Amino acid sequence: MKRIITALNALALLAAPTQALAAGKNDKNCPPGLAKKTPACVPPGLAKKGVTAEDRGYEIGDRIVDPDYIILQTGDRVIFDGREYIVVSTSNDTILRRGDDIYRLPRDARSDYVRIGDNFIKVNRETKEIIDLIRLADLILG
């Protein structure tokens, strides 16, 4: 009798992680905590403003076909979240400055940072595929 109970417990323990992992999968590349929210994959601050996942626009892996994007260059003045930033360097890294605050956008030889509206997006220079979506909060926090 003890062997049967032990075997059942072992099977239950083996089955539990696979069920938990299957429940956490999503196809939108968003964290499980945001996937469970309504609307899904939208941070709480944006959800309060009425933004939906579709309104957020681009996702990593999308290709940019919008002809209105602007490659950031030294001297550009950029308005982002209602604040003005100046691009002070693009030789090794793209660096934005606002007052005494400096924000570094690391870069490599195969990518550019572009701006579409209020979005900063890192794209592959040749394919225009989105590599990363940039938020200034990410730059401040590291």
C-alpha cells in the first residue's frame, strides 16, 4: 500500500511542472504576469490610460515598412514623453542628454536606433527588423 501511495505522489510531482509550464506559455512574448492581466500584455500604467496591446504598435521581430521613421543622429532634438532630449553622440553609442541626465543606447555595427512617433526602436540596418523596443525607464534603471 505504501508503494502505491509513493508511486502516485511521484507521478503527481512529475506532472505538476509540465502543467504549470503549459499554462504560462503565450504567443505574444510578454511576461506571464502581464499575460494574465486585462488587457493582456499591457503594463498597468498604460492600461489605466486605455491603451490596448494593438495600440502599442510594434513588437520585436516585426519589420518596419513605415517611411516616416527617423534615424537618430548627433544634434537631433527629440521629444519623448513630453520632454526634450538632445542626441549628443552616435559614434559608438547613441547618447541622449536632457539637462545633466545622460541616457546611453548601446549599439553595434549592424543596427540603428530609429524614432517613429514617440517610440525608440532598435532595428537591423539591412532588414529593418525590430531588434528591441526602447523605453527611457529601461535606460534609467540600467
